[in-house]
Amino acid sequence: MVSLRDLRWRRRRFAIAIVATGLVFALALVITGIRSATARAATASTVVGYTLRDFRDRFRFDEPEAVLRRAADAGPVAKGGPRADR
């Protein structure tokens, strides 16, 4: 009887140890991924071949004054409601 309880207790401790080890390894992978992602984002990068005018023309950015004027003309927009300019 005592040995059966001892085996059950050991099985439970073993399962807890396996789950805890898995959590530690999972957190290590997450932290490594975050660290490598921030390291890639911190490296300097250069875009060659576009002037500011080319970029605006390609993506059709309006002047800030025109955007603000359109927003003022549209009036208030309810949260989640349809926009007036669409």
C-alpha cells in the first residue's frame, strides 16, 4: 500500500517536472525570438532610388492641409459607424 502511494506521488512529481521544464524552454524560445527581432530592427538600413517626391507620387500622399480639410468637412464620425467620405 505504501509503495503504491509512493509510485503515484513520484509519477505526479515527474509530470510536474516535465511541464515546468517545457515552460522554461518555451519562455527561452520566446525571449530569444524577441531579442533577435529587435536586433534585426535596430540595424541600419538604407533605401536607395526613391526621392521624397517619387515616394509621394507612388503612394499618393496628399498634403497635410488637404487631409485636415477633408477631415473637417467630413464632420464627426461615430465610433464604428460609416465614414462620410466613402
